[in-house]
Amino acid sequence: MKQRMENEWQLILAALMFYTRLPVPNPKNHSEELLNKSRKYFPLVGIVVGISAVISFVIANHLWNSLIATAASMTTTILLTGAFHEDGFADSCDGLGGGWSQEQVLTIMKDSRVGTYAVVGLILLLLLKFLSLFSAAQTMTLASFAIMYVAGHALSRQLSSSIIERHQYVQDIDLSKVKPITDRHLAKDEQILSYFITALPLLVLSVFEPLAVVVAIAASALTATLFIQYCNKRVGGYTGDILGATQQLCELTFYLSFLSAASA
């Protein structure tokens, strides 16, 4: 039992090390296999990032106001993740917006230069996210706002991770920055644990707004489904950038749909 708990702790450290810039201790026996298995804790990483954002919001709101606090909380999430997912969203905008053939789309996605589609897409994404969070902070209690924030980060990461289980990876895996998480599918018990972690903040949030939670989950899942279907048509599957874009789109959809349903 003690050894199993130690193994799981090492997986959590690996997930935090890979998906964030938190100064965590290096896992023992670090390997690609460890990173592969750590993906089941991707939603837990979302919970950690979400809690950090809430703490930043509370502190900034106490010092200034909810406008600045919303911006500070978003900045916290970007700093914690190194804009990992935002970068994927930007590359996806450039690739899907500027490319026609599969080869063109994938080539543009790999290009480190930022194009017009990426700039416009990021501006719109961050603006909509800021406005939705600011509106939620103005209309919801601090408790429900905080849990919504955490739940959005957890669910969006779970939906992004789930794409790996059901769809085809389309880039040369040896050249990909997501190689460690695309080499292996999660076992059934690992998937169950991942979904259980995702469900925790959602269950707490359902105490405050049960209908809004159902609507937000459905809308987010639909967004992930429609986006990956579109990507399947364009490039035949997913890339690391598409996974990042999925996380960002689902997170935004969760906030917008929850806010809409809660205020209806």
C-alpha cells in the first residue's frame, strides 16, 4: 500500500512537472513511461491551476477590484502553465486558418512564427474568457465562482485528454512536443480515476447550480466533439496544438454556458 501511494505521488509530480512550471521535485526514476501514466492526473493539474487562479483573484480583489482581480487570475494561469495551451490554440488558428491541404496545415502549425489568425484568435479568446469570468464574479457568490473556475480547468483538461483515447495522432511522433502523452492509452482503471478527479469540483458546483452544471458539461463536451470532428476532416486526427486548442475552447465554453444557464 505504501509503495503504491509512493508510485502515485511520483505520477502526480510528473504531471505537475510536464504540464506546469511549478517548482516541484523531480520524480524518482523519471522516464517517458512515467509521463505516459501521469496523464490520468491531467484534471488534477487543472484543479491546482484553478485553485491558484482563485487565490490570485481573492488577493487582487481585496487589494483593488474584481476587474483587476480577473486579469490577475488569468495571468496566474498563463504563468503557471507557460501559456502551454494558449500556444497550441494560436498554432491551431494559424494552421487551420491559413492552410488548405493537410500538409500545409501541419507545416504551419509547426512554424514558430505567429500569424494573423493566431493573433486575432488569441485576442478574441482571452477577451471572451476575461469578460465571462468578470461577469461571473459580478453575478455569483465567491464560493460558486471559485468552484466554477476550478471545475472549468479540470473538465477542459479531461476533454482534451480524452481525445487521445479515441482519435488518431497525425504528426511524426518523434518530432512532437507531446510525444510522452501520445505513446500510450490509459487503462480502464486509469481513465476511471481521471474522470473521478474531474467530477469532484463539478459535484461540489452542482450543489449551487445543478442545472447550469449539466448545461456547461454538455456544451463543453459538444465543443470538444465538434472541434475534433472538424480537425479529423482537415488533418485526419489531432496534434499537440489541437489538444491545447481543445482545452482552451472547452474552458471558455464551460464559463460561457454555465454563466448563461445560471443567470437564466
